[in-house]
Amino acid sequence: MIVPEFLTLIEKFFKLVFNLSLIYLTFVFINIGITYITSSSGEKIKEINKKFPLILIGIALLFFSFVIPKLIGAFFNISIDLFQ
């Protein structure tokens, strides 16, 4: 059986990953937006279009990292409040 303190440690780790990833993703969006607005060549726009699916995958992984502790807690019938 898993100790509840271990699950709260996992929860705190994933909250940290979530927050840091959210900050990083914000800066990436700002960077890509500025690059898209200021680019005059079609080559830069093609490069941005290649990066966009990677950002969407990053968003999906970001929200999975937020959900995983909740799923672990539900599996072991332990209540974990992610919004404390």
C-alpha cells in the first residue's frame, strides 16, 4: 500500500512541473507571436508552422501532468485536492 504522504509529494512535484511549464509555454507563445508578426520572409513562417504542432503536444502533456496525481489518488481511493 502506498503511503498518503508519498502521494502528496508526487502531487507537489506535478504542481511544480505544471507551473514551470505554464510559465515556459507563455514565453514560447509570446516569442512565436512576435516572430510571426515581425517576419517578412516565407521561410520564417514555415519554421513557425513546424513549431506549432509541437506546442500543441506540449500543452497536452502539460495538462496530463496536472491530471496524473488525481488519477493515482482515485486508483488508490485517496482524496487528493489539486487546488489547495
